[in-house]
Amino acid sequence: MIKNKAPTNVIQANFGSEFKPMSRSHLDREIEKLKQMILALSALVEESVHRAVRSVRDNDVELARMVIDGDSEIDSAEVDVEEECLKALALYQPVTIDLRFIVAVLKMNNDLERIGDLSANIAGRALSLAKHPPLEPPFDLESMSEKTQKMLRDALQSLVTMDSNLANSVRTADSAVDEIHRATYKRVQEEVKRTPQHATQLITYLSVARHLERIADQATNIAEDVIYMIDGAIVRHTPEGQI
Amino acid sequence: MKRFSLRWQLTALLVAITGVTILALCITARSELIKAGVREAQSSLLQKSIFAAKSSKVNQVLTPKDAQILSEEQGEALAARVTYILKDGTVTADSKAENGHLAEHSNRPEVKNALLGRATSVMRYSTTLERDFIYAAAPIIDHQDPVAVIRLSVPLETIVRSLESSIRRVYIVGGLCFILIISVVYIVGSRLESDTTATVFALTELAAGNILSPPPNFSFRAFDSIWNILRTLRNVVDKRADLLASIERDLDAILMTITDGVILVDSSDKIIRINGAARNLLDLDKKNVIGLSIPEAVFSAEFQRFVRNAGARGKPLSGTIAFHGSSEKLFQISSHRLKDFDSTFVGTLFVFSEVTHIRRLENVRSDFVANVSHELKTPVTSIKGFVETLLGGGVDDEKDITRFLGIISAQTDRLHAIIEDLLSLSRLEEGQRKRTMHLVRSRLRPIIEASVRECAARADARNISLVFECSPTVDAYVNPGLLEQALVNLIDNAIKYSLEGGRVEVIATEGQRDLTITVQDNGIGIEKKHLSRIFERFYRVDKGRSRDVGGTGLGLSIVKHIAQAHGGFATVESHPGKGSAFSIHLTQPAAEESLQANGQDFMETSRRM
């Protein structure tokens, strides 16, 4: 009995001292790779949003086409990130912070892809706006898009720096964008009554505002994923300032 | 495993070696001493026995009673046991035996030999007394014939005991030697240890880059030379470190001074160097990016794409990329892969500079050429058309001719105005370049009043109320004629782009060191995307409309240049549908002008020194 037991102990000791650190560094490398991939994807998405907004602002049909065509690049990057996440989960069975990181990346990946779709939609609106005589947007497109892009940028920055404070600030910024969207809705309602000949453009602008508002929501989701990753707390359904 | 210190290691080793040696010596000495003692005792016993045999009388020996007395006498005298043995082996007397019989002794080897006439000594175990004994036997000769044997015996113990003190002395000397050796070894070991400790300490200090302390007193000369080598090594290391530090300092100075952004990444694409220009261009501020990868540090898809391509191509790469941080920028960027002496890849260098401005100027220039041709061509075409019609002679009606000539006159005026404006622009530019602008201190209010008066008729015609607001005491260093021209241009524009019944205000506000004159209207306003280019020559917000309302397309450009000629600048703020506000900002040198000039002189002289 005793003789049988001794070798088992030896094997366990080997597992403890040699096998584990080796797999650890593999996992570290994998996580580093995932981080680079999600950062590359987020930069692509951010660029796409920026261009989409500019295409609306400048009536730039060419730029809008570029955004719409660029969506496929975002989609394929999303698929790559997802496959890499699944690979990491299957191969290394990560725990604690590593597991949370991969789960957060998976969710962020979805959010980013969705933002890519929304910005393609905005570019689509730019195309339809270009078909009609130009009209000033019924809302402050510049400041709304700036706020939205700042939220998106901060959310992604908080991922890079692992800064949960920054992520929290993104959550609080969301209400300002929501406010602009609500105001736009009222404004469009009035304007349509006043100048029914501009109804098409006004409604198109309203949908641009709605897409921007959705992007801001997705940025908030990303920020929440970052908070989950850093603190391990799920803050999705708690009001801000209660964590 | 616990490691013992040097002196203990040395001592332990020497304890083992000397211990074994001295022990072996002592044991050998003891056994040799005993051997020698026994040999000596044997030979003396033999002599004794021969002597006793010669001095013994045969008769006495043969009678047991006498023999007993004799044996006891002799035993006392010779300090041995004395035994008499007859030829047949019977013992007649024994000095130590109790009266009882002794066994027959003829078979004892010494006795056998003695009976054959040879005196012999042996060492053997006595079965009688159950101890080791030395025996010596000699024949007692009667008439050439051995009749009996006298045997002497002494226990070995007695002899050994007599040697005991000598052996003890050997042991004591051995022990003393041992202690001496060990103490010497311990002392030497201690010194060796303290020397090595000091050397090791010095080496550690050297490795840590600390200053080498003065050498301690070494017990061994070898360590002095080691210390000297260390000192030389230290100097070499110091020189290298100084060299490295100076290279580093020079490199930092170079990187900080150049206006191009420089980023250096290592072979695993982590940033190892970045200069201030790169931080400014990429809006990184003080953020710590050393050790981050480019995607982590620079949040721009185009930049990242370029970096990826540069990595994949493995060749120098250059291109233009758009970057949008706090503002839209265009970068001209190039990459260079860095190789070590043995051509292993060690990193990539990215150098980039902002070309936004250059690109913008290129656009402005090409637009200007296109616009100026267009602006000049329109009136010329019109004039040409009407003149050809008139020359063709098909028009007879006096009224038509007058109308045509009127149009030609108007277009000529327009052409004249454009050329006039271009000329005044070039004069302004030249004046700015050569600094020949003549500025005088004058009241501001009359200038504004004059320009408002000039535009009043046009304002009335469109039913626009034109008001101005300026404190009568404001003074400014201006060129009154030019400032009036600028204000007339602005007011004229405001009237043109206002709706019927609108309102145009001219407001002068005085700040601490500056003066702002704003012309505000509540007209149609300008879209934000045009604002950055509106001061360009011939830039038209709405190409069709502007020409309808007249103007040369140079008015605002002239305003900008006049503001600049005054050392100020022009700005615009506008909201579509709400109106626009154009401002001329003039910095006022006031009374400190002369002081400032002196200060500059002083600074220049100090720089020369």
C-alpha cells in the first residue's frame, strides 16, 4: 500500500512545481493576444463611428460608402476574437481574473460588433440624406456625436488601463446623450408639423440620433463589462453610483 | 542544506585528517613499544634463566623440599615465577604454585627445547594461570647432561604496565600536536574567511553599482591584488556608465528637439521610446505608454493598420494616415526596421509628422486658382457677350443698347472691384511682410461711426436696423482707413445675409490688453463645416447665392488680413438660422509698448552674451 502511494505523491509534486507555471505563461500569452485583438477591433469600430458621423455632417457620400463597406472587416474581426476566446477557454480552463477577462472580452466583442452595425446604419442614413436637399440637423449633431464618441473612447480606454473609475464615468455620461435624444424627438415632432415638406430629412435625422443613442448604450455596456472584469461585480442592473 | 562558513569547513577537514593521522601514529607507537618491551623482557628473562640454571645445584634441585626453597629464593631475586622441572617432566618446585600438583610440563615448548640443551624464551598463554606469560627455560646440566630445567615466567601484564607511562606520554604529545594544528588552522581559516568576506562584499557593491570602499587590511597578499583588479574594473564600469549616460542624454535631447514624432518599439512591439512631439501629435500628454503596445497606446485604426503593415512587410514603409484625436490630423508616417549587428530584428522605428496644414494649404491653393479664374471669367464672359451683340449691329433699339451698356458697365465695375480687392490684399500682405503698416493712436468711435454711415443706405433699402455701440473714450492703435474698410466689409456682409427687417449690431468691447469689434446679425447663418475656410480667398459658402447678392469673394479675406496687419486676428461664430457674429480682435500695446521693446532689446543682448 505504502509503496503504491509514494509514486503518486511524486507525480503530484511535479504537477505542482513544473506543469502549472508552464501552462500559466501560455495562458498569459493567449490573454495578451486577446487584448491586442480586442483593442484592434475597438479602434476599427471607433473609426467607423467617427467616419459615419462625419459622412452625415459633411454630406459625404463616398465616406458613407466606405463605412458601410468597412463593416465586413469589423464582422470578420469579431469572429476572430470569438474563436480566440473559445480556444482560450477550451485549452486552458482559466479561473478568476483570467476567466473574467475572457468572458468580458466575449461580451465586449458582441457590443463592438453591434456598434459597427449601428455606425453602418448611420452611414446609410447619410446616403439617404444626400438624396434630398440639405437641411440643418434638428439637433446638435456635433455635440451628441462628440459625447457618444468620448463615451466609446473612454470605455475602451478603461479596458486598456483597467481603470474602473473611468468605466464608471462612462456610465454616468450616458444620461446626457439620452437627454439629447429625447429633446431631438420633441424637436422633430414640432418641426414636422411646422415644415411638413422636410419630414423625410427630419425623420432620417431622428434615426441618426437614435443610432447614436444606441451606440452610447453599447459603450455603457462595454464600461460595465470592464467593471465586471476588474472588480468581479455585475453592475448592469444597479443604478450608477451604488457600487 | 545549511552551508558552513569557510573556517568551520577548513577546521572540520583538518580535524578529520590530523585526528586520523595522530591516532594512527599513537596506535603504532603503542604496539611498537609493547613489542620492543616484550622482546627486551624475553631476552632478559632468558639471561636470568641461564644464570639461575648455572648457579643452581643439581642436588638441591632434585630434592623437592630444597627445590621449593630455592625456587622461592630465586623467584624473589629475579622478580619472576621460578619452576623446576625434571627431565621426565615432573615439576619439583614452583615459587608461585600452591602446594597442589602441577601438570606435567615436559610438553611445553620452552621446556622441550631446554631439555634438548637450548635455553629458549617464548610468549604464550598459561592454562594454569589463565593469562599471557613470558617464559624462559634453561637446562641445569650435570655431567654434560641436562637433568632438569629451570623455567622463569613473568606475566605480560607486568611488562605492559611498566610501559604504560611511556605510552601515556606519547598520547599526550599526540594530543597536544592535534590541538596546536587545529588552533592554527582555525586562526588561518578565520583570516581567510574575513578576507574572502570582504572581497565578496566588495564584489557585491560593484555589481550593485555602489562606490568601492577603501581596502581593509588583508591578511593575505593575494587579496590585495584581487582588490586592485576590482578597482580597475570599477573604473572601467564607471567610464562605461558615464558614456552610456551621456549617449542617453544626447539621444533624449535630440528626440525632444526634433518636431517629428518618433516612436521606437522593440521586437515584441512594445513601445520603448517616444518623444514629446509624438506625445503631442497623438494626444498622449503625460500618459505612461512605455511598455505598452501600439494598439494599447494609440487609439486609431489607421495608425494601427500602418503599424501592422510595417511589421508584416519587413521593409521600410511610408504613407499618409488620418488621425482623429482632439482634432482631425493627417500624418505623413514612415517606418524603419532596426537590426542588430548580427542582423537580428530588434525593433521598429516610426517617424511621423503632421501634414494637415500643408494639405490644407494645397487645397486652398488649388481652390484659389479655380475660383479666381471663375470669378474673373464670369464678368468677362458677360461683357464679351454683350459687346459682341452690340458689334453685330443687330440691336437697334436705343433702350436695349442703353440696357446692354449698363450691364457691361456693371460687369466692368465688378471686374474692377475684384482687381481692386486683389490689389489691396497684396498691398496688405506686403505691408505685413515688410512691417510698413502705419498705425496711429486714434479714437475708435468715429471710425465705427463712419463705416456705419457708409452702409446705412443699403441697410435702409432692405429695412434692416443698423445700430452700433462704442464708448466715446476708447483709443486704439489702428490704421483708420483700413479698419474702416474692414468694418464696412463686415457690415455689408451682415446686411446682405440678413433677412428683410433684420438687425445688425456693431459692438466694440475693451478688454485688459485687447479690443474686440463684433459685427452681429440675425440672418441666415453659416453651417459649421464652412467656418474654418470662410476667410479664404474666393471661398463661397453657397456658390449660387453669393454671386446673386454680389461681392467679390474677397471681403472676408481682406478683413482677416487687416486684422493681422494690426497684430490681431479675425474670428467667426455662427449658428444656421440664428445669425453670425464676425469679430476683429486687436491687441493693444498701450503705454507699455516702449517698455516691451526695451525688454526685447535686453533679452537679445543677454542672448548675445
